[in-house]
Amino acid sequence: MSEVACRACRSRDGQLVLDLGEQPACDYFPPAGDPGGDPHYPLRMWLCASCGLAQLAEDATVPGEPRGIEPAALVSQAADAVGRAAAAGLLPAGARVAEYGSPHGGSWLGLLSDRGLTPVPGGGVADVVLDCFGLMHAADQAAAVAERVDRVADGGTLLLQYHALQAIIGFGQWNALRHGHYAYYSAAALAAMLGRHGFRLCRAWHFTLYGGTVLLAARRATGPGGRGPADADPSGTVAALLAGEERAGVRDPAVLGGLQRSALDQAKHLHDWLVAERSAERTVVGYGAASRAISLLRRAGVDRSLLPAVADASPAKRGRRIPGTDIPVVRPAELAARRPDAVLLLLSDLLPEVRAAYPGVEAAGGRWVDVTTLGTGPSGNG
């Protein structure tokens, strides 16, 4: 028995599977001149044994993140997702649409409007209710799901996009855990959460963004025994997804416990590589002041003596520093000014975009190094 209560089903049966200790709030970037003493809070993942939802065990932080720039990879994936959902007949022209977006930015409404869908103002009922990385930001998961399904019109569709727990496990993405992100989903857990409201999963699509994201479509079950055309999955995509999750062990605490080992290993590889680069008198600058970089840099014991700056395209983060460290966030123009031997990329999905945007790095003899490749063989992407 645990003191934690599930955010979805309220069960207290579960266990901690990842503990990152005390970490600064991931959504507060102090001014670069701030001397430090940033508040720290527990950062732990808890797995519910009843419904299978992986979630933040607790979070006492207050949201307030400087908004980042929407990556090209996210824009491209949104267009792909809309195209696939439309091809499945789930986005009919003239349909009403309501969107729950991520506080980090990004919207599908423009793409949906181009296809003839009409946004619904306020909290009105819609034929298509879309949640793109928004649900995970709700502390009360049960209430958030109830709000979304209540807005789905009869015969309508709920679309949910999320960073898949299966990918987090498979790629050791332990630093996906952060304050303000309250839940980490499997299709199995979402099926249970939606099933309480009479909804069934009817289609699933996979994308490579963030190592593995999933778009699920769900509709109200109809017919005797809760079966009927509304929840049909003619291509078997949902069954295949659930079977893959079962093989991956998304509900097995021992499997999720592997994230703790991944945290230790990646932090050590990063620290050792930066020390070696400094010893060889090679200059390294980081790129991507994202929330997931914070716990990695802190656990690796990285300060500005090892990583003198992290460049980022977001104007809101410039003149600030990485929380819990003395590493300043600088404008991308610094890459040309500093002529680094290596740019440590802290967000893998940005690699094609940043190589195209800042060709001067490689033209000057530098290389891009994906932080996730450290310790897995020769590093560098140049």
C-alpha cells in the first residue's frame, strides 16, 4: 500500500518505479544573473497497479514555463497525423472541432480548418475533440478525461496524441519525467480510463516523434454488449498496439524500474564525455534548453566549466540559465561566435532542423553530438 493515490482511478495500490531525487522546477528558468538557491522538489514516477497509469507521484511546483519555439519535427508530424485521421474518415468537412493543446505551444486548428472543420468556442460540444499532448498536464486525470469525453457529440470522435510509455521504456527516456507532466500513457491505461465513460479505442497510429508517439481515436461503444460499428478497428491497429505494449511490459514495475538504471548510466556517460572533451581542450556548447535537459545536466553534475552555454531559439529563455545550474541560455548566434568543436544536442528530434539552420557549425569544423548517443559507440553526427 502506498501514500500515493492514482490520478485516474484513485487506487492506492502501486509502487514507485523511478526516483530522480530533489530537482528544480522544470518550468522556471531564472535570470542568468540570479545567484542560485533555486527551490527543489521531489521528482518521482509511480505506477498504478490497478489501471496501469504511470504518473508523477507528487508535484508542488507552479506552472510558468517560458514558451519555446515549436520544432519543425512537431509541425511536420501534426500534418501527417491530420492526414491519416482524415484518410480514415474521422475528419469530415463541416464537422465541429474542439482542441485541447499543450501549454508548450502548437495547434492543429489551422490544419483542420483547411479541411473544412469549424472550431467550437468555449466549452461547447464538438464532433471531433482533439487533445495533442495536453492531457498529461492535468493533475486530476480523472476529471480531465471526463471533461473531454463529455464534449464529444453523439457519433463523434475523441483524438488523443501522447508520448508513448512504451517508447520511454524502450529508449530509456527517464528524463521525460518532469514536473507539470502528470501522466505517461500506454494505450492500455487510456483504454481503462476511457472505458469508464463508455468509450472504446477504434484506431491507432504510430509516429517517430520523441522516439515514439501515438495518436488514438476513441468513440462511444454502441450495440448489445457495448459492441458495434462505432468501436470497430478494421485494420487491427489497436489490438496490435496493445499486444506490443504487453510484450514491452508497460505495466511491469520491474521493467519500468530499468529507467532508474538508464538515468545513472546516461548521466555518467555525459559527465565522462564532457570531462574528456575539456581535457582535450575542445570547446563544447549545448543546444536546446528544454525541460528534459534539466534533470540530465544536474544528475551528470554539469556546470559551466564543462558546458559554458546552451543555445536556444526561444527569445523567452535568452538571458536566463538552466534551473539548478549556472549554465546560461544564449542565442543561436553564439554558435558562430564561439566556433565550438562540438555542439551537444539535448533534443534528438531537432537534429535535421538545426543542421539545416546552422550550417556554420560543420563548416567551421565542428560536429553535432546527440546526447542520447553518448556511451553507445562513436559520438557525433557530423
